[in-house]
Amino acid sequence: MTKYQVEEIEGDTVVSSGIVVENDPVRAAEVTAGQRVSPRVQQDHWFRVVDEEHAAIYEYSLVGLDERPDPAEWTKLSNLGPPNPGMLYGGEPASDGVDHYMCAVCGQRVDMRDLRQVMWHQVPGHEPLKPEDVKEP
């Protein structure tokens, strides 16, 4: 299996990047895209797959419409999946009452022990999560 650097690109802007270990570059792009891809032909939304070991670059785009859910439509904490409790360096659970802050973008309190909330509030221009689903500390 080969290690590939896979970038999701919108126009000229890299919107995500990561390492994928797969058998071939097409499969690495499909793992990142979450659906089938084909060689890129002038699409604005595409995936660049870099195989540094063989000094090769591949470009792919989605075969059909983007079937992935749009995170911009997610407004409730439950949309983000089950709780994902954080741990302090060394494996100890995060302490209660110390790891909270107010989001500078939306003004909502964020439970720093819940990585779902932390990641949500890292998105530029995000909206507050709906209050009925946010467990205030």
C-alpha cells in the first residue's frame, strides 16, 4: 500500500488535506471524496492526489453530484455525531469547569471537553449550535 497526500480543492483553494494509505491513487481520492471519482476535466471541485514516493500527481473529480452531507446545513450538536470527549496530554480526562470558553465568532459557550463543539466553532463564519441541543457546562 502507498501513502498519498490527498487535497480537496474548490477552484484554486485547498479546502481540506490529509494522508491516505491505499492501493492506488483513485481509491485514495474515493476514500477522501466518500464516493466514486473519475479523471478531472476542467471541474472547479476536484481532488489532487500526490504520490511523493513515485513523484506523481493525479487529479480527479466526482463522477456525479456531490452526495456528501453539507456541513453548512448542520445546526444542531446531534448532527455532529455522538459525544467525543477530549483527553488531556497523557491520557487523563479533561477536568470539569476549567475547559470552557466563549466563542469569539458566535458568542456561544463551548465545552472544550467535547471535540465536536470545538471543531464546530473552528469553522469561519459558523452559526451557533441550536440551544436545545447544547449541554451548557
